[in-house]
Amino acid sequence: MRSRQADPTDAGTDVGDGSHDPVIAVARRRLDELRTVRAPVDDFRTAVRDLVVIASPFRGGTTLLTELLRGAPDLLHFQAEMQPILRLAGWTYPDNGAESERITGLTGDIAFLEKELGSDVGNPVHDWNSVDWSRYAQDVLWRWIVQWPMQPLTLVEVEDMLAEALGELAVDGPGRGGDPARAVGLALLRMLANRYKEVNPYYADVSPAEIGTILPDLPRPHGPHGDTVIEFAPLAVPRPWQHATRQDVESRTVITKTPVNVYKMEALRALFPEARIRVVHLTRNPGAAISSYREAWLSPWFFNAKVSTPLDIAGYTEPGRPWSRDWWKLDFPPGWQDLVRSPLEEVCARQWCASHTAIFEYLDRNKDIDVIRLAYEDLIGTESERTRAIDLLADWLGTDRKHFLEPAVRGMAPMNSITLPKRAKWHRNYEVLRPVLHSEDVMSMAADMGYPRDLADWP
């Protein structure tokens, strides 16, 4: 498969998305060209009949839950977060014309949004012998365009790298040496970094140990991975994917789990006018959730966008980290402008509270929405707790529990994790978090979600 790609230095001016960012313009045009071979499901918006939104703030466990659900062949997913597509379509701050992430109706470039989502929907391929390598190369190029939009990659180049990676793997055979798809993904990352020095795989959702193995001399990065961030780090590593047909979309449940969607629920309902909308409200106790927010702010990942007002966030903004004065992380909740000189713990608590407030308010306005509330602690709890949670969720989704039971019983491997998930690890940050955890806003929200007011009882 051959495709001519746009020159990334030729930004153009009229891209139809309302954005004046030349990086966004380049990425959109290149994706438009790629879509000529990576064809979308026809009329995707009206083809979706059952949409399940996993509603939760960042750091709430949505990635772990979604990976568990990917084991069911009757559920459809997007390959990773919707965030890059939302950003390119003008659905995220600052390109949405709003003061925060919140939007209430159809806005931005709906045609672009529909086509890109319709090109992405599908299921993971678990059978190595049934992988469509031509389509995989297209998916790899798509992912690299939204991650590294100014690198002049072409489909021919990606296909050549993929052929080389598969050749390396063939020496030992795909049945040995662990996960062959992971091995191919790491080989492609190594080749990409060797060809384009601006690319640093430490931004990828790969352990530092794995990066050190394939690129032992690569320096650790600091700051955001570009002047404009389209996909948040940690950056997704493409895996083999089976793209859905229109019949698949019409007959199966589509799952989406992008955290900023808590501010876009009304817009999602309008985007999919023929769909029954259902919500999985995933909760996590405030101590663990706010602590994880704080770890994300202090990590080398999760840069969202530059802001025009200089930040002076105690615990984040420091003289030796110039990006910490103008780069906001994670989501932009309503009223974020009032937090630019607040302590980091207060910023994190407000982000967490605002996300759950948006969920509760949407559900209160839309009593017809079918909702299940699920605790993240149960997904990483005892075997009986994990099994019980999966039984409830499978019954609610209308799918067979056997698809989830084995990974639920053995426990899921962490993804997008800064530190390994376990109960009560937030206790080590208790002293710095204590003022916000005891605030009435946090306590009230915890009670609304079913957590006790006594912090000693939080898992």
C-alpha cells in the first residue's frame, strides 16, 4: 500500500477546524490523506446504536478497566484515547471556543470527528496469524502522526520499518520470546528514534527498563514532547487491530473511556443520535485519586497545553523547570483559571471534584440514562472482589463473563501507571494531601460516591 504524505513544513492556512495552530493543521491534512486508504465506517454517527461511556477523572483506573473489557469480542473500542481526535476536531480546550473542557452541543468539525472515529473503531487482534499487516502499518502511521506530527513520515517508510521488524522477529519465531506484538512495537520505536532524533520513546507507554534495553544511550526527556501536544504522553504503542464493519457497529456495543468526556456527555449524546447511551461511573477513593493526580503532575508525562497566564503552582512551578510556568497538565476543569497560583494539591483536588461533579450533574439531568457505579478498588482488590465486580459488569453490559474472568482472577497488568497499583499506597502522601482531603468539597463528593467520611476506612 502506498500513500503520498504531506510535507510537514507546509502548514497551509485553511484547514476548516477553527484552529490557528500550524501543527494541528499539518496533522489534520496528513490524516485526511491517510484516510483515503484507512477508510471509515460509512455514516458512523448513525450506525452506533449502543454507546457505553466509562466516566471517570484522569487517574481513575479507566485504562485498566478498558483493557479488561477488550477481551470481549462482542464489544467494540477505539484503539486508545479519543483525546487526539477530539483535539484535532476542536472539541478540547483551548480550541473549543470555551473557557474549559466543557461543551454542551455539537461544535468543531463534526465531519472530521465522525470519519476519524469511524476509521478507528474495532477490536484487538489476538491471533498472530490473522493480523492484517498492511492495515497495521496504516495504524502505526496514524498514531505517529498524532504523536510526532512534524516528522515527515510516509506510509512507505513505515511499511519498510515494519518489514524489518517482522524480519527480526522471524529469527526466533513469534511463538517465543514473550509477546510478539510487543516485540514488533518496541522494534518500531527503536527504528523511529534512530531515524528521527526529535523522537524520544521515553514518552511512550513503555517501561524505562524496556527503553533502556532497545536504546541504552537515549537520554531521559524533560518537559512536553512537542510545542503542541495532540496525544498526551504516555503515548500509545500500536497493536494489531481488527477494524469494524458497519454491521459490527450497528449490532455491537461501542465503549469509550476518554476522561475529558465527563465534560462532553451532552455533546456525545448529540453526536450519536441513534444510540442508547449508558454510563459506567468508575470511582476511586479521593486519597488514592488525588494522590495519583499529583504524581501525574510531577511525572514527565500528561502535558496538555500551554496557557497564556503564567503558572505559579507551589509544588509544580520551579525555576529549573521552565515548562512548569506555562504548561498545564491533564484536564482543564471549569474555573481552572482561578487555580494558576494555588498549591498543587488544591489543583488536583479541584480537577478530581470537578470531573465527578460533571458526571453527577449529567446523570441528574438525564434520568433515562442507564448507569452502573463501579469502584476501582474492587478491580484491584481480592480475588472475590474482582470476580464479583466482573460478574456485575458483565451482566449489565449483556456479555459473557468468561471473557473477563481469567484476567480478573489473576489480576491485570498496569498500564499508564507511574507506580504499581495497590491499595492504600496513597497513605505515603497523606501529610501533604491532608488539607484538601479533609475539605468539605472532597468529603461531600466521597460520601456521594459511597466512601465513608473516616479516611482511615478508605482502601
